[in-house]
Amino acid sequence: MLISFNLSANHILGGNISVECLGGGQYGVTLTIYKDCFGATAAPATETIFLIPSGCVGALPQSVSATLQSEVEISDLCPTEAINSSCLGGIIPGAQALVYYSEVTLDPLCSYNIS
């Protein structure tokens, strides 16, 4: 008996989170995800960022929805081959940087783990 399955997946190469103080307890959180375009699905419009307080009493964990700000191809290809990148529908492996952003209010008396 022969069984066949069709699979697809996103291939995350890495990422980083940066936080910028905006003043008045407000912070801008930027999430950058680096993905392999070959066989990957379209980027979601939002990603969830988790904020877990530590070192304080009464603060609760929270999650915020970060909105997609930009999709930039970062493939390391020669200019003549860039049009054949998998990010543009070609067959040469390509990569993108997906940038998500959200503004949050945080208790200044707490430390936070952001993921």
C-alpha cells in the first residue's frame, strides 16, 4: 500500500527582539524574523509577543499582537541571480527579514522577559 502526503512548512533561520523606551512607561517592541523562502508560506499579518514580568508583585504575564511592518529580501545572491530567488518565485534559495512592531505599557518597577 502506498500513501502520499503533501506537506509545507515555514523555515525560520533566526530572529531577534529589540526594545526601545518611548517614555512614560511606553516601549516599542520590534520582532525581526529571518526566514528561508524556499517552500515557505506567506508571512502572517501579526505575530504574538509574550511579556513575562519578574522581580515584582502583582504584575501578570501578557501577550501583545505585533503587526507586520515590512518584508525585505536579504538573499545573498549576485545581482544577476536575484530575480531567480525563491522569495520571488524562482528556484534559487532566498531569505527574507520580516519586521513586526508593537507598542506596550510596562510597569517600571518590574523586569520583563520578552519572547
